[in-house]
Amino acid sequence: MDSCLFIHGFTGGIFEISPLSQYMEDHNYRTTTFTLRGHGGTRQELLHSSRFDWQESAEEELTELLKKNEGVHLIGFSTGALIASRLSVQYKAQIKSLTLLSAPVFPLNPVEIIRTFGSLSMLKNYVRKFGSTPPKATKEFQRMVRESFDIYPQIETPTLIVQGKRDHLVRTKSAAYLQNTIKAPRKEILLVDNSGHMVCHGEDKDRIMDRVLQFIRSTGNWEASYD
């Protein structure tokens, strides 16, 4: 049985990808979710963690999985997609597929941000996030975004790119950039019209989860050659 390692986003948690994780579990995949170091606790814990801590905690989970499995499917959401991209390069011979959900190649979508101001719940969420996220942590996220531009051209793993057109935190052109830049011989893109950033919870979630499942299933018949 293949395994899927899920990596959540910056200031987020397992809840961001739990619907997809459960869906893959229901379809006979072992799934592993975890909380990135510095996340899921207090503001101080996030303040005293760095992008290297986040990456290292994900790598630790991956190496434990690789001790038990010949291959692993990486599924990263938002900042987790940046971490998954890096791991797919570091462990390319052992990663069977890479799924990038709402990858923040180009963060912030001004048009969708303005649209969300009409939602009181979204406005409250912005205020809460702004107050609870240390500026130092935000700078670490921004550094990771910049550093990832060196990673994308090195990706050789079969890759699925999923992006919601109503994402207020990621510009839609991020998906096209990934499709054009990733060098993997096999890559697919799914743009969904009615989803924002939280694609695993949006209106298109059923379509997205089915596409991820079919993509991962199909990689079982895909043989990549590595130098």
C-alpha cells in the first residue's frame, strides 16, 4: 500500500488538508499528517521557529515514512507545497508523485482580496491572522517563497498543480508559472473556478479530491528515469 505525506500551510494546521487526507485513506492509501514545527501552539512558538525548522520537521516525517515504504506521494498545501517541492528534489528517487495545492509562487491576489472584504467572517480572519503572526515569521515565509524559484526547475517528479481562481492569497498565474517551469516529463494542472485558497474545503473539493486520487493512481504505471 502506497503512502501519502501531507504538509499543511504557514500558520495553518492539519485541518487544511484533512478532507483530502481522509479521502485518500478511504481509497486505500496510508496517510500521514503532522504539524510543522512552531505551528499549532502559541505566538511565541511560531516566533522562535524558522523556515529551516518547518522544512526539517517535514523531512523528518518523510524519512520515517521512507524507512517503511519504497515510495511516497507528497501532497503540499500552500507553504506546504513549497516544502514538498524541495523534498521532491532532495529525495527524487523515492518520491512517486508531487501534488501542489494553492502553491504561493506569487502571493496575494489583490482583486480577490478586495472581493473578500464583503465577507465579515473573512475580514475577521484577516484581523486575527495579522495579530497572531509575528513579523519575523512572515519574513521567513517570504524568504521561502523567494528560495523556491531555484527549486521549481529541478523538479522531475510527476506533478499535479491545483489552483483556485478565487484564491485571495495566491495569484492564479502561479499555476501557469509552475507548469512552464517544472521540468518533470509529466505534469498536469487543474484550475477550478469556484474555489479560494482552501481548496480542500471549497465548492470544487469533490472534483479536486477525485483528480488527486486519479493522478496518484496513474503514477503507479509511470516510470521515470533519473541521472
